[in-house]
Amino acid sequence: MELGDFSNKLKSISVTAGSVFKTTLYKSDGVKPKKAEDSSRDKYFVILGEDESSYIVGVLLINTNINSNLAHIIAPYQHCIYPDIYEFLDGQYRFVDCYKIKTIERKRILSDASYIGIINEDDMKKIAELAKASPGNLPNDLKRFNIK
């Protein structure tokens, strides 16, 4: 087995609940670029679950700040993750946005995303609870990604 094949196999195994990846996301992904002239934005995301076929992955974005224009709606559904626990945060607190599950094709994660790390079990339980409580996630979305 060549090194590239081994690396791809490891990445494929890593596409599981709690794994954190970084990739470029677009307006079509429901991500607003920072500048009006930009068409994309690099974002971290945590995998929440996969659909039954493992073709579509449910993810939650990781943000540096909570959007102040929407804070009155989404703030209760943000989970703070701490740099003393997660080295990949580079010393900065971040927020997992549990308000709305986004979807990404598994093959896109495998081809375009970089594996960054993993969220611990305690934080994932809290993240799943916030996602379940959020009015932005419909019961069918939660069921689709096996969030109980």
C-alpha cells in the first residue's frame, strides 16, 4: 500500500462523529464569505453524524465569534470549546454552532477537507443536546443523522 493510499484510508476512517475538519465552503453551502467580493471562506466544522447511506454528512460549523446580528436567536445553541483542551484552536476560544446542521457530501470531505482533530465525548454530548434543542434543526434532520 502506498503512503497516499494509507493516508486516504485514515482520512476515510476519520469521517465520524466528533471529528473536526477544515475546508473551503461557499454561499451554496450556506456560508457567507467575510468580504462581499469573496465567493468562499475556509471553515472548521465538526461532524455530527452521517445519513444511512454514509453519502451525506451532517456537520456543525465552528466559529470564532457568535454572529451579533443573530445572537438573540442563535446564542443559546452555541457550544464554547476551549483552547486548553483543543490544541487545534491555536489559543483561541471558539463556538460550535449547533443552531443549524449543514450537509456536506462525504466524498467532498475526503477529497477537499483537512483532518484537524477530534472533539471529546463530553463536549459531543453537549453539542448533540444543543442541536436537538435548536428550533433550526427539524426532527427529520436529527433522525437522518442518527441524533437521538
